Amino acid sequence: MSEQNPAARRDVPEELERALAQEVSLRSRMRYVAVGLAGGCAAALIGVLWATEPRSLPVRTQAAFAGLIAIGLAWTAVAGWVLTRRRPLFARDRVLGAGLALVAGVVTGVAGTALAAARGTPAEALATALAGAVLSTAAGLVLVRARARRRELLRLRDTLRRENS
């Protein structure tokens, strides 16, 4: 039994110990720094672009700018939330991020398809709809996997608590 490893003293299953170490690792936190910066920079760039455009922009363009800024700020908020937590999240961050990706993918796919249907050819509308469907399906699969991982980690945590009670 290692005095320097408190998890070993409590008989923490290796799988849970490894999973929790990954959640709070520097590498994991740096990924969220990158996500937060990317979202914030994208929102700022689109905001600057919007501010420097003529005031006579069509309403749909203004709505698209506002939507893209909201998505960027949402990613920044998710990253900020994760980075301010000092304990393992048991994959709650993955579920939140995957849910955000699904919402953004569906909204973007639907809006893009509607725009392509109104202004483009049927082939362009179909291509846009297919791209939106592929992205939304991928985000949905990531969400399913994230929820499964969260359930697995919570099950391991609960088992450990029962064993130590």
C-alpha cells in the first residue's frame, strides 16, 4: 500500500482512478482552454465583422451573425464552467459539450437547409440538408457515448461508496 497514493489506501478501483486522473489532467484542462479561446475568438471576430458592416444588412444575415456569436459564447461558457471546477465532473462536461454540439448542429443544419431551399437549387438544398444530417448524427452519437461514459463513471463511484460504507 502506497502512502503517497491516497486512492490505493481506499482501494479505489484502478479503472475509476485512471478515469478521474484523466478528467483533471493538465492535457484535459488545456483542451478546454483551447475550446474557450476558439469560441471567444470566433464570437469576437463575428461581432467585429457585424459591427463594421453597413447598417442595411438583411435581417436573416443579422440573425445568422447573432446565432454564430451565441454559439461561440456558449462554447466559451462551457469551457469556463469546466475550468472553474476543481473536482472530477464524472463526464458531465462531455455530456454538456455533446449536447451543445447537437443543438448547434441541428440549428445550423435546419437554418442552412431553409436558406438553401429559399435561395438555391434543389440540389444545393439537398446537399445542405445531408451535411446538416451528417453533422447532427455525429453529434448525437457523441452525446450517446458521453451519457454512457457518465453512467459508467457514476456506477463505479457508487460502487466504491457502497464498498467503503
